Amino acid sequence: MSPETNTNPTKLCPTCGTRLSMDAVRCLVCGADLSASVREPTSRPGKPKPALSGSRMPEITLTLPAAIGLLIVFLSIGAILVYFALGRASAAAPEATQSPTPTLTETPTLTPTPATPTPTWTPEPSPTPFDYIVKLGDTCGSIAYAFKVSIQSIVLLNNLPADCSTLYENQQLKIPQPTPTATPPPTSTLSPAEATEAACQKLDYTVQENDTLSSIALNYNVPADAIREYNGLVNDIVRFGQPLVIPLCRRNATPGPTPTPTLPPPYPPVNLLLPPDGAPFSSLDDVITLQWASVGTLLENEAYAVTIEDLTGSEGRKIVHYVSDTKFIVPDDFLPNDRVPHVIRWWVVTVRQIGTDNDGNPIWSPAGAVSASRVFTWYSLGAAATPTP
């Protein structure tokens, strides 16, 4: 049996040698154009076959704008790729930390400070007393007044008796140096209302159970209006445990009803106001007015007993006056007019009349504590000159 032969005519691709059908116009392998190729001529005896020539590769022709556009596209893609590559490299690389450059600081050299010397206290020497020769008519009071010292300092320095009654002419005394004292500022005369308020005696009271403002006022013989005024009350209501101030200086002139009829309580000591203790006066002063603070409203049978005593005079002159006011003017006939300065003492006490004597004069009894005494000096400018050291 003979092999089957292909009876269909074929042709070879002149470029790659692929066998194709006779009517193919392009090679299926290399894409060569077969339409322009010359069919293989039938060989004739005695003539060579014509040489085979292959077809050219297809050509792509671009215009100038298209080429520029493609170049721009390629450059843009390359720039984008480079940008992303650099961004990843910078993110991966750690940031460089700037290390501070050490600065050399010059250390100051400490200079030793010399220690401040501690001051040593040195006691000041006391003033040395000076000598004085007693002259005729001299007294301790006149010498103390002349040298601006106290009588007690002369008595202590010279070992004299307390009444300083042993002075004699040509006696040598040690006189201490006067102690400088600040001059007190002048004090104005207080009005009776201001003096009364300054010396008003007050009592702290705590409201007890079942107390009322009326019962407290009756118990202390003080008007309810005065208690309200001193405590800032707007009405008569008081509460248990409430603190109150009872102005005893505002007691009623007539004692109110009390559980047991008793005399008013003793008055407190009178507070002396003017003149200041130790104030000097001379005949240039018109009047010497003694003033003190009120202890409250006095009853009709009560008064102030003012006692004035001359300490310098050898006769021991003393007067007592009873007044209802809070001031008293020293009578001119009591002030001495001799050649030496006088020390005069005065004090005040509240008294109550308890009856009358056979001549109709009132009999007084103390109704309170005696005030502290004060002194003032009196010197007549018409007398002889004060002895000088």
C-alpha cells in the first residue's frame, strides 16, 4: 500500500521557510508579505532557477507630535517612579539626631567674705549726780521742781527721811541728773458725754433659761433701751446662751423693783482725766480745772467728794468740796503765793448723804471706791527766783 500523498499545491515562505497554502498572502509565523513574491517558475531544462529574495520587516512611521507626546509620557512615568523610590528611602532612613555641642562654662571663683564682727554691748555710764548746797527756805519740793527731778530720787540718793524734814542751811545734797521724758501731747477737755462713755462700767452677761430683756433690765436696774442700744438689738427678744453687755453706768436714777430691797451697789473708782499727773502750773494760768469721768447717773442724795491737799506746806492745808458735776475749779484762795513751788495732791470719791448734823449740814458716807490720786505743781511767778545750782 503506497503512502498517501498531499495533492494540494503549497508554497514555502521565502523568509522563514514555513509551508503555506498557495493562496496565502502573509506568513502566519513571521508575518512576511507574500503577495509581492514571484511564483517559483517552472524550471526549464538548461536554465537556472531564479534566486529567492526575502520580504522586509514592517516599518512603523511616527509623526513628530506623536513622538514628543510619547517622550513626555515616558519622562513622567520615570519621574513618578523616582519620586516614590526616594520617598521610601527617606522613610526607611532614620532621622539624624542633632547632638548638642557642649559649651564650656567658666566656674566663678568664690571670694571668701570676711565675717562681720559681733558688736559687744558696752553699758552706758549712768549720769553722775552733782552737788547742791541747801539755802535758806529750800525744801525738797522746791529743789526737785528747780532741777526737774522727783522728790523721791533726792530722798533715796541722800538717805533722807521720807518726809524730807531734815534739811538745813548749807547742807550738801546729791542731785540726780534729770531723766529726759517725752512731753505728753496736749489733751483736749472731754465733753461730759464722752467722759461718761469712756469710763462706763460694763458687765458681760449670758442669757439664762427663762430670761427676758425686761427681767435682765430689772435685775441690774438698767433701762431695757440701754441694753438694746449697747447690743444692737432690734427688739426685746433674747435667746438662751446669747451674750449681752450690761452698761452699769446707765443705771436708773431710782432703783427699780428687786427681789430684796437693797442699796445700789458700790460705785467703781472714779477715773481721773485732767490735768495729767505731775502737770506744772504757774500764776500765768487763769484757772486750774480738775476733771474726771462720770460713774453713771447719780441719785439725788449722791455727789462727788473732791479732796485737795498741799503736800509742800508745813501746815498741811486741805479742802474737801462736794459737787454733782464731773469737774471742779481749784479756788484761788487755796493756791499759795509764797516763794517756793508747791506740790498739790487731789483725788475724788463718790459719796451718799445719810443724814444731817445739828447745824443742818449734810452727813456724807462713801458710796464707792476712792480714785487713784494725782499731783500737780504750783509756782507763783511773783515770788523770789528759784535757787539755781
